Amino acid sequence: MPLRERVTVTRYDAARLGNVKKTSQGFLRAPARVTRTGVLTYHRADGTVVRELRRPDSVFAADSLATLADAPVTDLHPRDMLSPTNAKQLAVGHVSGASARADAGKFVEAQLVITDAGMIAAIEAGDRTEVSCGYTCDLKHGGGTFNGERYDAEQTNIVYNHVGLGPRNWGRAGAEVALRLDSKAPDDFALGEGAARAVLTDEPRKDSNMDLVTIRIDGIEAQVSPTAAQVMQRTLDARDTAVRDAAAKLADLQKRFDTQNAELDATKTQLAHAADPKRFETELRERLDLLERARPVLGREVKLDGKTPREIKELALEKMKTGGKLSDRSDSYVDALFDLTVDPWLAAQKKHTPRSADPAPHFDGGNADNDVRAILDGRRADGVEPLKREYQTPPWRQPLAVSRKK
């Protein structure tokens, strides 16, 4: 049957260590049949089963075996593939150099060096007896048979990442790929096709509780294979991460939305404030009053257009040399000091200055503040009816007493 599709997948196979020996440093060195050719059975996350073929020309390819050289050894399979960022925390040993080679035309053998004290103790106690290769491969879908075994897909371009250590009956490649622990090795660890078929059958093994594990997803319990449980856990973790990222983005958007709403409300308030004619008139009269008080102090040569009330008061106080630095004082302080200093001075000036001969207002000819004052006082240049004011005849225009009609 022709092959129809190719995808890249992650796979874990298993084997067992053999003939463990101690190095001069106290490490363990053991040859292990780490994987094999043939048909291996995998359980998908949805509970379905797929049989995947590992042909000898793919398993024994030089490029594939080279990826086992110095590959790290781990306790079980980590959640993520090993890299320089996590190897220090996860590695308990390594594959010895370019020791991987074909064995008996069916197996891949390699020398493992175990350097972690806890893992050495677990191996010597028989708690870690099997090895399982973690690798990626291209998966070509399409069924057929190989040496009398049916398969659904074929693995090619195998690239190894690490070798995991696990307990008895943990692996997928079968008991025929075994860890040899000399006298500690159980009898049923012996090589044999029968043991391999027992592991690769569709039904769960009757003598093992390692084939199925119980998981809980959203309150529902299910029994799946360890590999399916790992895949499901990764999926759940990815879902949780996506949910957290989405919640963080939503919170950021909500914060930005609230900020923009607050700015919009402030702008609306400012516009309504500026459009209030009563307030505009009040602020204008307050400014004109301030200019009327500050101008005698500053003189007409000082331009006040565009100056804020605070700046005008500071200029007047500096001109009167009140002393002290005003820039770091509050508005209330400056207002009070202006009232206490300028108003008495104005009163004294008014008392000793004769009244102007022409009380009529006039345009300043360049000072906008004075022009506005003139307009408000009654000389409207725009044709609008001027404000009514009582006209007083100046003394020099009044008739003499001797010329008055009797």
C-alpha cells in the first residue's frame, strides 16, 4: 500500500540496561539495547491505538545513530525535550560518545554512563531497570505488514534527544531489549520473542499495572496509556497557559479602556467648563481685575499677554522686592502675599495721585488686556451697543460761576 502522508512527531521507546559496572569515579557504566526495529504500538490521546513500523534502514541509519552520541540520560521522560536551558536540572548521565551501534540486526546498543548518586542507588536497588529513548521522527501514514505484523504508519528520519530511565514494564520496545543487572535481574527479563509479543499485543498486560494510568480531566476520570497521559498533560498545560495569557491580555485591554474613558470624561468636563458663558465672563472679569491691580506696579512696558494669574502676581511681588523665593510656594501663599502687599500700596498711591482729567477709557494700542478692559468699559469697536455709564464733565469744561445764568 502506498504511503500517503508525512508528519514530524515525538516518540518514546524503551529498553533495558545490562552488565552494570562502576567506573573509577564511582559512576555506573552499562551497555543497553536502547531500542529496536519492528512494529511498536502507541496509544493516542483520544484512546485510539496506532502501530508504527521502524524499518532497519531507518533505525540503523548512520545519521540517526550519530544523534545518540553523548545524548543526556534522564529519570523517566521530562515534560519537555532536553536543551542547554534545562539539561543541568534534568540530566542524570549521558550516552558514552559514539557508542551506539547495530546489534543482532534488530537492536541498537549503546553505553550509558550514570553520574547522579540518586539514580545510581535506584539502579542498584532495581527501581530503575528500563531505558526509553525520547526522539522525533517523520511519520508516514499508510498501512501494511512487516515480518507478519500489521502496521498503520512508518517512522523515518529518527533524531534522538535523550534516554530516560524507568521501572520494570515501563518501556514500549519490549522485554527483549533489556537492562542486565547480573544477579539482580529477574528471570523474566531474559531475551525472547514471547516476551516481546506480550508487550506489543493490543490488550493490556495482565501482570502489569503500568500499561494504563488514571487521569482526571475536567472532573472526568479515564484510564489511558502512560504515553497518552503525557500527551494529554501537555495539552492541558498548553491550554492553561493560553487561558492565562488571554486573561492577562484582557486585563491589559480593560486597563487601557478604563484609562481612555477617564481621559474622555476629563475632556468632556473641560469642554463643558469652557463653554459655560457665565464662567467665562467671571474668569475674564477676574483677570481684568488682576491686571488693574498689577499694572500700576509693573508699568506698561511689561507685556502680560499669555501670562497666568500666578505668573503676573509673582512679577508684581518681585518688582516690589518682597523677598524670598516664590516658585516653591503654594498658590494660596502667593495669593495672600499679593493681597497683603499690592492692595495697600495701591491704596496709598490712589490717595496721593490726583484724579485723571479724562476718565474715559482708551485703547492701549498693542496690549490685548487693556483693549479688552476698554471694550468692557463701553467703547465697543464691533458695533454692539456699548455698556451704559454715567458721564462726568471734567472740571475744566464746567462754566465759571460768574458766567452762569442768573
